[in-house]
Amino acid sequence: MKYFRRILLLVVSFLAISLIFGHHQTAMAEFDCKTVTEIPLSECDALVTFYSSTSGESWANNDGWLISITPCGWHGVSCFGGHITRLQLWFNQLTGNIPAELGNLANLEYLILRGNELTGNIPAELGNLANLEYLYLGDNQLTGNIPAELGNLANLEYLYLGGNQLTGNIPAELGNLANLQSLELWNNQLTGSIPTELGNLVNLEYLYIGDNQLTGSIPAELGNLDNLEYLMLQENQLTGNIPAELGNLANLKNLEIYSNQLTGNIPAELGNLANLQFLDIGINRLTGGIPAELENLTNVRSLYLDSNCLIGEIPIELMNLENLGWMDICRNHLYTNDSELRDFLDEKAGDWEACQTHLCICDFDYDGDIDGSDLADYIIGSGTIDLEEFSENFGKTNCLCAEI
């Protein structure tokens, strides 16, 4: 009898699931937007196409979709004034492509589809959504280029495309988004240079384009972003100097440009960033010494200068960093003869002296190349050249660093 009951329960469960699934399949085939009166026919058709394109029958929550004739009550849909204004279906197990028909939702203000398994390209038609304020398509599996048409979204405040597989360049047209407050393109496969036009985004507070394959230099124009609080360019292939203009970013709290191929000296102007709390410029090819002006970063809590080619005496002024919790200056060629500074560094930077393990070879003969003669000069001079004298020349030459 118990066995029979178990079999009966399984059969009933299977039939229930089949009925639900079949109901949604039938509903999708039979739903007629002509019966809907609370929104325009074109908007209803766009929702039906979206449901079909993203396997709506398999969503985690599809309450109301293609069942009731009141789309404004469907899960994730909001309306105002007889039009759809929000489509919010984050982390809802959506699969498939984003249909171009979403570009017909002319009054849409929020399009939030992050955290699903969407594939394919971002439709250029989304650039038609003139009232859009939030576009969140991050944490999916989207491919292809970022459409230049997104630069038409004059009211956009938040653009989140991070955590996909997007390729190609960052469109210069994104510099037209005058109301943008947050731009997140991190963790894609974007290439090319950072558009100088991003320096036009005067309302931007958050710029996160790290973890890509971007090349070229950091545009000095980013120093125009007076409201910027977070600048994250890490783990790319950026070259050239750190622009001194970044010292103009008076509201900046986080500056992360580690794991690139940046060269030249650390700009003294970074000491102007009075609100900075986190600075990471490690794992680059920076040369010269540590600017004493960094003492003005009185709010900084974490300071990473590691794995560069920095050389010379560590400025005693760093002891003025009263809020500093941790500093990493390993894998450079730095020293101090001051006992108080040594105690400070022992507390804030751990075993910093033992990890000064870089051999830095410079263009000592100023012929434009690092070659065998420079290596010979280093070997001959390393036992006799004073580090202070060496550091004065170090910042003026090309240098190559290697582990020893």
C-alpha cells in the first residue's frame, strides 16, 4: 500500500508540473495582446517577444506573464500613465537573447536584467529608449560590441555591463551621456584605448573599467571628472605615465590602476587627493622615488606601491599618514636610515626590507637602449654608487626590472 501511494504521488506531481509547463506553453501560443487595454499594443507585443526570446516558461518567477491581461501586474513589470516604465528581472534565470523589440518601450526608465544567463549581442535598438535612467545588463554571458547607439541615452544615470564577454572598443559616444553617474564595464574582453571623451562625463562618480585588455595611456581628460569618487582601471595593458591631472580629482576615494604596464614617476600631484582612502598603483613599471607629497593623503587607509622599480630613500613624511592601516612597498629598491621611520614601516608594511628584491638596470650610458654595457655599469657600480645618487639618475632613464 505504501509503495502504491508513493507511485501515485509521483504521478500526480508529474501531471501537475506538466500542466503548469503546458499551460505556459499554451498561453504563449494563445495570448493575444489585442485583449490588453492598459498599455499600447506595441508595448505588449514587445513583452511577449521578450518572454519567448528569454525562455520565460523556465524563469524562476514568471507570475502573471501571458496569463492575465494586465501586464502591469506581471512579475518585474511596472507601469505609469498607461506605459511600461520598469522591467526588472534580475537573478531570474533568464536565458537566450535580448530582443530588439525592447527598443519599442519608449517610456522605459529602468531595464534591469543583471545576474541571468543571457547570451548574444546587446541590441542597438536599446539606444532608442530616450527616457532610460538605469541600464543593468551585467553578470550575464553577452558577447559582441557595446553599441555606439547607447550614447543616445541622454537621461541615463547608471550603465552596468560588467561581468560579460563583450569585445571591441569602448565607444567614444558614451562620452555624450551627460547625466551618467556610474559606468561599469569591468571584467569583459574590451580592447583599444580609453576614449578621451569619457572626460566629458562631469557627473560621473564611479568609473570601473578594470579587468579588460585595454591598451594605450590613461587620458589626462579623466582629471576633469570633478565628481569622481572611484577610478578603477586595474588589470589591463595600459602604458605611459600616470597623468598628473588625476591629482585634480578632489572627491576621489579609490584609485586602483595596478597590474598594468605604467612607467615614469609617481606624480607628486597625487598628494592633492585629500579624500583618498585606497591607493593601489602596484605591479607596474614605475620608477623614481616615492614623492614626499603623499604625506598629504591623511585619509588613506591602504597604500600599495609594490612590484615596481621604485628606488631611493623612503620619505620620512609618510609617518604623517595617521589613518594608514597597511602599506605594501615590497619588490622595489627602497631603503631608510631613519630609525623612527623604520619602526613605522615595520608596523604598517610588515617585513618590507626583506622583500626589496628587484634588480633595476637603467640606460646608464643614455644611448636609448638597455644593453650589455648598462648591465656592466650596474655590476661595476653597484658596490660603489651611493643609492641617493643612483636614484637621482634612475628617474631620468629607461629602466628594466627583474627579480633576483
